[in-house]
Amino acid sequence: MREPGSKIRKRFNYLLGELDAAYHEMSLKLGLSDSAMIILYTICDQGEKCLLRDIRRHSGLSKQTINSAIRKLETEGIIFLESAGSRNKNVCLTEKGSNLAERTARRILQAENDIFASWTDEDVERYLGLTERFLRALQEKSEQMKVEEPL
């Protein structure tokens, strides 16, 4: 028998919170802020550089938080920006940044890879398929929402 909707939602939200907490804990243990880790992680996931707009799309961070973290990482000599056409920039790792990423973000990527590798192909596909299905349904619900008039 299925749990009532509120119990399912609460369990889901609990698990999301715990996932966030696990990533936060890894960032702390590796000596980085969450925003710096997310930026390094996104760059590493793409290679040695990625478009600034991709960091915005994939991170879930506000534009202001990303810009602040990027300025700090630039000042520390971890990244540099290069033009990528008239309307965007690449965020690139310096040598120092690549060394830092090897000790931090790439370790998290490897941990994730190890976890997925320990699962059966069917479990991976089931997990990703259901997660994507939930995301698409939530996006549809979001499109249907209208701003209500203030009281």
C-alpha cells in the first residue's frame, strides 16, 4: 500500500536535503565553499573550461552568487575568463585551478561515478528515468501555475 502523498513528499524532500547536505559536507572537507565547488565541478564535468551560461544553467545558483564566486576564484588564480563569442565567456581553469580541481571536484565526480558503477544498469536507468520523469512533470506543473493577485 502506498504512503499518503504528504509522507511521500516529506520523504522526498528529506532525501533532497540530505543529498545537499552530503555535497556540502564534501565541499567543507575539501576546503571549498559550496559555490566554488559547484563552479569547479561544472568546469570539470565539461573538461578544462565551460561556458559561463552553462554554469548558470547547471548550478542552480543565482547570477549574483556565481559572479561573486567567479571573481573570488579569479583573484585566487584558480580560473580565468576568455571570450567565447560576442555574448558569452568561457570559464577556464589555470594550472593552479586544475591542480585544485584534481584534489576537490574531480574526487566528487569520481565518487559519483563509483556509485553508479556499483549499481546494475537497470538500477541506473530506473533511477535516472524516474528522476527525469519527476522533473518533467514538475516543469509541466510550473508552466501551468499563474501568479495570483495579492490579497
